[in-house]
Amino acid sequence: MTMKTNRVLVVYGSETNQTKMAMTDVVDAWKEEKSSDFEVELLEGDKAAEKFEEINSSNYDFLLIGTSSYGEGDAPSGFGKFLYELQEAAKDTGKPLMGLQHAVLGFGSTSYETFQNCPRLVDKYLGEAGSRRCLKRLEIDEMEHDMEDVKKWAVEIRKTCVSVGVEGSKQDCVCDWTEPEDLILPKNMGSDGYEAGQGMPEFSAAKLVPIVIAIAGISYYFYTNKMKAEQES
């Protein structure tokens, strides 16, 4: 009997590269096993957003997310567009992620009020978009957890994926996204990957002209005053 290969997409969001390194280590360890039942692909969030239409049960079986939050519970750099795509997929009554299964590994610190906000939103949106939660979200707190906890999660989620297989998508979720905690700060993401109305500022040539003139005027003022002071001394 031929063993079914579980097609796994791992997506990460990382502001300081700590989450990226952790998820890369996890994926590298899986690949070193060279197992035929576990095929893994690793992408940064915004790269995954570029191919979001391909993220479905025709191409993948499991979607594993490792991400932190940034600022006031915002998506970390390079992850905002993916969070936007999940937000929109959650609104789609067609349940575009139906047939997929997922698990979320959140990184953060309880020293911040918005601890785990982005991971919780991701878990919530995935479920609402039709994906089955196959493992309860693990919330890593840098104040009490370390890489050993991440490694334990990696072993558990791999075992879960292989044991439940593709058919697991037809089962009920192991729990609701509200476990282990449900406190979130809602975010309305724009397609640019930033919270709506708070994107990166854009300056047209017309807007830049007065700014350049003002800078030139200030520079000239200080230059002429410096020259005048040197002549008088």
C-alpha cells in the first residue's frame, strides 16, 4: 500500500527574524527526515499572498502558520498582505479554504498588551474561511518558553498531520479559535498589507516640490547665517 504524501505549506511572519529562524529550523528538521509522507514548502506571508489563489485543497493538505505581532497587535513586516487575504477569505461564503487543515504557532511576549493578537486573528480567519483546526494554537511567550517548546510543537503537529491525513479535513475542528485565549484587537487590513487608512505614506511629485523647496530654504538660511557669523568673527 502506497503511503499518501501530506502536502504542507508553512507560512511565517517575522519582525525581528526570530520567528523566521524558528520556523526555518522546524522546516529544515522535517526535510532532513526525508520522509515520503511529508512534503513541506516554506514561504514568508506576503510571498504566500501573491499565490493565495493557489492555496487550496487542490494543491495543499495542511497550512501551518508561525507568526508574531508587531506594534499594537499588527501584522509583522512581510505578513500584512497575507493577513489581508485571510481576512477577505473569511468573509467569502464559498469557504475557499474548505478541505484544508491548519495549525497556528504564535510568538510574542506577555509584556505587551496585544500579546498574540496577529496569531489569534490568523487562527480565527482560517477557521471562518473553511479550514479545519487540527491542533490547538500554541502561544509562545518569550518570558517562559524557548526553542524546546517550538520543537515539541513541531513533533506534535507532524504526528497529527500524518495520523489524520487528508480525510481529517472532514472531521470537526479539535477546538475553537478562542482556545487557549480569545482576547483580540480587531484589525481592518487593506490590500497593501497595512491597516486600512494607515498605510505607508505616498508622495506625488506635486506634494514633494514644496517639501524640497522648504528644505532648500532652511538649508540656505543656516548657510548664510553661518557665513555671516564667520565674517564678523
